[in-house]
Amino acid sequence: MIKPYLIYNNQIIKLSVFVAILGTLLSGPLDQNGFNLSGLIRTFLIGFLSGGFLSGVMFFKMFRNKEYYFYYNLGISKLKLILVSYSFHLLISIPLVIIQLYAKHS
């Protein structure tokens, strides 16, 4: 029963990663002291968990809105799809937070 959630999340995560990378590159990965890995990862995570996720959901709503009927027929509401997808995003970001904390202390 997890497969429909993975299909939906796959569509959302593609755009989330793209928007997060684009936002990270546009915000300037260089710090005053040079390359700052901790700041780079933090900027990516903020973009991934906020703007990237929201743009992915909005893209799906605008261009693939009729696919929500597929999930509705399986008994999955739109809210549940979005919440589970955001949980997947949080799960993916946990290793990045650990790397960011390690890079910050090094």
C-alpha cells in the first residue's frame, strides 16, 4: 500500500531537489571566508523543505491535477498524500542535517 505514496513522492521530489539546488546556487555558496559546506547544506535544506516542496506540490496541482482521482479511488486523500510526502522529505533530510552539523564542527 506504500507504492502509491512513492509514486506521488517521486514526482514531488524531482522538482523539490531542482528548486533547492537552484536556490542554493543563486544564494551564493561562497561565504566571506571562502567555501562554507555547512552554510551550503543549510541553504539547500531550507530550500528543499520549504520552497522546493511547495513548488513540487503546486506543480502537481497545476499540471497533473487529474491524477488525484487515481489516489482518491485508492482511498487516499490529497491531504494525506501531501503529509506523507513531506514526511518522506523530512526523512531524506535527516542525513543531510547530520552532515551539516558535522561540517559545522570541523
